[in-house]
Amino acid sequence: MTDVFITGLLFVVVAAGTLSILFKDLYVSVILLSIFSFLSSLLFYVSHAPDVAITEAAVGAGMTTLIFVWAVHTCSPRPPQSRGIKLSAGLLIDVLLVAAVGIALFIFLPPLQGTPSFLRDFLFEHGYKDTGALNLVSAVYLGYRAFDTFGETIVLLCAVTGSIYFLSRAHH
């Protein structure tokens, strides 16, 4: 059941990403990218990475969507004339090439077996000793992944600051 769910979710993620490229209406593309990001966070959660899932949901589906909607609204002086899907020969070749690579990877990569129990056991045995945190979630988030979390915060801060700077210049 889980394999069927993950496979179906992967196909929906690919479809949302592909459609976001093909639509001419930028608002529709932004919403499709938001769906792509939210479904990616579901994949991370199902893959036993809840911290990455939370970050993807907050940054990818949340902040990025707001920034993109703001950017499209600020940079588009008039509504788009055509709301359909734009297709060209080059774009169709690119989509088919990406689909072929994805299908080949799906067929030839070996399936994941089992669960990451070795990591769970390591954290259970060494989490308190290494980090001093009584809660194992806090040990992972603030101890083992502290630099990663700090880096993600800096990236988000730079993205928001840069977006505000460049979008505020559009009015002058």
C-alpha cells in the first residue's frame, strides 16, 4: 500500500511540475509549483524525514508561493491574454527527455528495503550523550542538524530580503 501511495504521489509531483512549466498564466504556474512543493513535503514525511517535510512545507509551499505571487502581481502590468498551455517543439522534446530519464530511473534503480532503524538506534543510544538534550527530536534538530538549520534560515532570509529589494524597485 505504501509503495503504491509513494509511486502515485511521485507521478502527481511530476505532473504538477510539468504543468507548471507548460502553462502561460503565471498565477496558475505558481499555484502548481505550490502543489508540487506541498506534495514533495508529503514525500519527505513518508520517507521518514519530518524536519525536511516541515521546512519544505513552510518555505516551498508557504513563503515561496507568497513571494512568487507578489512578484507576478508586481511585474505583470496587465492580465495575460492567453491562459492555455504553450507547446513548442523544443519544450516538448525537453519534457519527453525528462520523462524518459524519470521512467528509466524508476525502472532500473533498486527499491528501498526496510527502514532506517540503524539511525534510530544510534540516536537513541547516543543522542543524550552527544547533545545533552532530553528530547530526541530536539537533539536532532538543534544538535546534529544545527548548522543545516542555520544555513536554511540564512538562505530564507536572503531570498526574502532580495525579493523585497528588487520588487520595491519596480515601483520607482
